Amino acid sequence: MAASINLIITSSFLCVLLFESGGLCESDVLHIETYAITELDVPGLYIFGDSLVDFGNNNYLDTLARANFPYNGIDFPTGPTGRFCNGKNVADFLAEKVGLPSPPPYLSLVSESKNLSSTNATVTGVSFASGGSGVFNGSEALDPSTISLPEQVDYYSLVYDQLVQQLGLDGTRTHLAKSLFLLVIGSNDLFNYFNIDSKLPAQYTVQQYVDRMVSTLKPLLKQMYGLGARKFVVSGVGVIGCCPAQRKPNNNSECNLEANYGSTTYNDGLKALLNELKLESSDMHYTYFDTYNVMSDLIQRPETYGTKYIVTSCRGGFRAFLRVPRNSVDLEKKRITEIKEACCGRGNLKADVPCVQWFGADYCPNRKDHLFWDLYHPTESTYNIFASFLYNGSQQVTTPMNVEQLVNI
């Protein structure tokens, strides 16, 4: 099992993570965190979801929901990859924290005949995520040309079959029982409901629509469990009403409160579902990440997130991270200060035109001080904050345990 040592050194304040007036609070602190990752801790990372965790599956689809062009990837080592971000997304950071490479997009492993190629790449994980996808498929999807969650789970079943061929049935079960299954889904289904021209509100109340989302999700999670998944990392939907695209039509660029209500209603249903599944299967374990409250706190008090993590040692399988005091002069340049306007785009809140170079979009010089990269998606810096809370956050933001604890079960 991985060793974990946490040393906290403070000059005048003791740092704790807690809720204060509904938000997270953190005082000035020098925090050194050291941990070891062994090969057997997390042998694989399997990713399901939408554009928040897409590694490039949409590059292989006939869809407008693509990001394999500038200015996306401007801070990624290899340039545009299909990630809807200036750099890494939260799944990249999670992979790093558990000692794995970012897994390949599923469609990059599929031949023209749609057959999964014979490769060992599936052993350390696969990303099935597809930008624009949701819980629903077909005519109910926001973008039917993308890979819906039901289709993603079907693709995973093919990967499962290949793993059995490579590792044997017992080996596959052992491998998958230790692997992590990341799920980030639901935003696009809610956007579809709250779009100005949507007909869905005339058919369903918010609660009825969310109930349909959760009831659709349940058999998919049970199917994954039946195919070996035991450790789920599930993200709630964020403050979708506060993204630049949702702020733009409102007076004073305020958040869309109805969309945010949809987020919290869905998140409540998602948490209840996970608890129900855990009661049904005692060997299923999960981390639920409260994206909504972390993101809300970032919006309400961005100045409290003036910390950064620096890799100080990677020798012998150990990684040490130094969290620098917020009053650092260098750190002032890296604090999130812009919470409304996108970094990349054009027009009002840079949300009139998407982040497409040949559409006349431009981008901010300092991506580290923006919450949003484009009209919908966070910046790499924001994703890094999410991943840090996800991995070793308190029970205020990760329930019933964080990923570090999940790994060690």
C-alpha cells in the first residue's frame, strides 16, 4: 500500500479545510505533502463522461464538438489534442496523482473496421469520454453525434473482453477491482433542458427530468459493476449557471440561477443513487466529489485559492509537493482573479464566439488567473485545484472518502 506522510508547518496559523458561511476557508500555510505510489496501487484508470474529461475521442467523430485546433492546447506540451482546455484537464491530474499516464482515447485504439486493436494500452486505462455527451442518447442527447454514456459503457464492455483475453478472467477481476473508474457526466443533459429554445421544460419539471437522468444512470453503473468496476470516482455537476455562456444573457452578467438549481437537484439525486448502490453491493466503493461547492467557493472567494503545487522531488517513486504561502510575490501572478469572463473567445464575456482561432477568437495572456478557459470549460489551473481536492480533500468536498483513501481500500 502507498505510504502517505503529511507535514504541516505554520508560522502563526494552523491551516484547516472547513466550511465557513457555506464556503471553504484556508489560512496561510506552508504544507509539504509526500507520498509514494507503487505499481499495484492503481493499475488502471477508466474514464467516462463529457468534454470536461475528453482526451480526444471526438477527433474521430463527425461532430462540431471538437477541440483539436488552436487555441485549445496552447499550454499542453504537444499542443491541441482534443481536450477542451488550454492544457490538462482534471482526469490528467488525477492520473498523475495515482502514478499513471493519461489513458488513450478509446477511438484512437479502434481500427477503421471499428474493431478494438490488439494492444496493451487498455491495461493502464482508457478514456471513453466524449465532448457534448450526456446520460441520455439518441434524440434526447444534446449532441447525438457524440458518444453518449450508454455507448461509452458498451465500448467498455469490449475493453473488458480484451482484458480477459490478455489477463485471464481472474487476472482481469483483480486488475479492475484495484482500478479507478472516473465518471463526469450530466452537464450537457442539464444544458439541454435549460437552453432558451428547449421544449423539455414543457414536458418535465426540473425534478422529473433529473429523476429520469438518475434512473437512466443507475443501470449503467450496475453494468459497469457487473464488468468488474469496484472503485468509482464520481463528480457532481458544477455551477453550470455561472459559466460565461450562461451569464452572457443576464443583467450584470449574473449567474443563471435556474440552471444552478438544476445542478443541485441532480447532485442530490446522484448522491442518493451512489448510496443506494453501495447498500446493494458492499464491495462497491466510491468517492463523490462536490464540484458544485468547490466551484461556488472559487466564484465567491477566488482570492482564497492563491496556492500552487510544485513538484520538488520524484526520486525513488516519491513525489513531494510544496504548497507556497499565499503572500508569496510570485504567487500573486498565479491567483485566480477573473471568474466571469472566459480566457479564450470573443465578444461579451468572450462568450459570443467560441475559442476558435479562425473565428477571430483571442485568448488572455495569463491563463492561470482565469476560472474559465472558454464559454463552458475551466482552465488548467482550475482543473488542478479540483484534482487536489478530489485526491485528498476533506469530507466537506469528497464523500464518503477522498481518492487517496479510496485507493488504499
